[in-house]
Amino acid sequence: MGELRAFIGHALREATRGVVDLPRQVVGTHPGDRNQVVTAADLRVNAALTELIRARFPASAIVSEEADPVEGDGLTWIIDPIDGTSNFAAGSPLYGSMVAAVRDGEVVAGGIALPAFDELYTAALGEGAFLGDQRLRLTPVSSLVDELVAYGVDVGSPSDIAPDLALLTGLAGSCRGIRSSNSVFDAVMVARGAYGALLHRSMRIWDIAPIAVLVTEAGGECTDLDGSPLRFDSPTTRHNDVYAVRCARPGLSGVLDTIVGEAR
């Protein structure tokens, strides 16, 4: 696992080198979803990560936000070249690049680069989560009262976002404040202990797989919105699946169970 973590760190450093200086104009959107924009940086980082993975693990499967799934043997690599592309295109620093390795339905290693902050986060199953060489260790809390909470929501019709408004109402009465970059930045803040939790009702496998191993290896939880385990089996068939997710510091499961239950 340590070798996978080291490879992921190397691949993210190489693939995101110079990203902060790339042109930021939007070159397209994902079919049927105007929330999901594409820039030249997405395509460049995706190509670089894919090339590095193919050179080291030629038989592996790959699932990327910016390409069709490729079947393979053994490991499956999950790639999100730029998470928070709308932020990147608008000139915000709140974006990142993510990679995860999945084996037998379990995320065994992952990494997140935040190029604008020159930060690299990596994690491996059973070996911990790290910012550079610094180990991340979350301490338990029993209440959201003193915690910032991140909530991610995409634009949509009133009926589409009504469940988000219900959840936000419950959270707003229970925590210190709500934050939303709608990007991997929020998850990193949970892994570091700056935020108590992150909730999002519409992630995809490339949004959540790298986050899941980082937060859990830091000592937190990363589950379905109702607290049940996330599924990463057969990842090449899950590129269209929608994940409703919550990530949190340890000790907050009961509080979040109540808020989610009342919102529903």
C-alpha cells in the first residue's frame, strides 16, 4: 500500500505541474449537465495521469470523469483531473486533482493535490493519511455546535434542491456555520479537522473514492448520507452512479443520523 501511496503522490505532482498557470476558459460541458464544465486543464491533467498509470500499471482498469471507462485486471484507477472545474474556470483557488486505487471493492490508496495551495494529500488503507509527510489525525467531537460544516449543492430546479434546503435547515441550527466550495477543498478541510463534516447528495465515484480513503485514514467516517457503507465494487460500471455522501470527524454519527432523518 505504501508503494501505491508513493506512486499516487508522484503522479499527482507530475500531472498538476503548472496547472495554476494554464488558461481557464471553458471549452465544453458534460452532456445533459450544465453544472459540469470542462477546461483544457481537465483534459491535460487527465491525459498526464492516464499516461503515468498506463506506464506503471498497463493492465489496470481506469475510470475517469473525462473519458469512457476502460476495463482491466487487478486495480481500478479512479481519476478526477480537476474537481471544482467551475471554480478553476472562474479564477478561484478552490479546486483540486484526485486519484484513487480500488481493489476488490475497496479503496486501497488515494491522493488529492491542491495546486493553488501547493499541497499534496495521500492515504493508503491501514497506513494513515498525510499532508506531505505530516500525519493527519482527527480527534473525536460529540457535537456540531462548535464545528463548521461544508455542504455541496449543484444548481437545479426548486424541486431538485428541496431536499438540500431541508438538510441545510437542520445543519444551520446545529453548527457554527455552513461553508461551500462545492469541491474537494471541503473534504480536505474535514480530513484536516478544520470542518466537522461535509454533506453532498450528488457525487460520482471520481468525486468520492479519493476522499473516502483520506478521511477514513485520518480517523473520520465517510459513508452514504444515511450512514451505510459506500459501494466501490465493479467500479467501471459505476461511472453513472450518484453517491449521496457524508464525511465527518469521529463522534458525529449520531448527530448526523438525527439531522438526516429529520430532513427526510
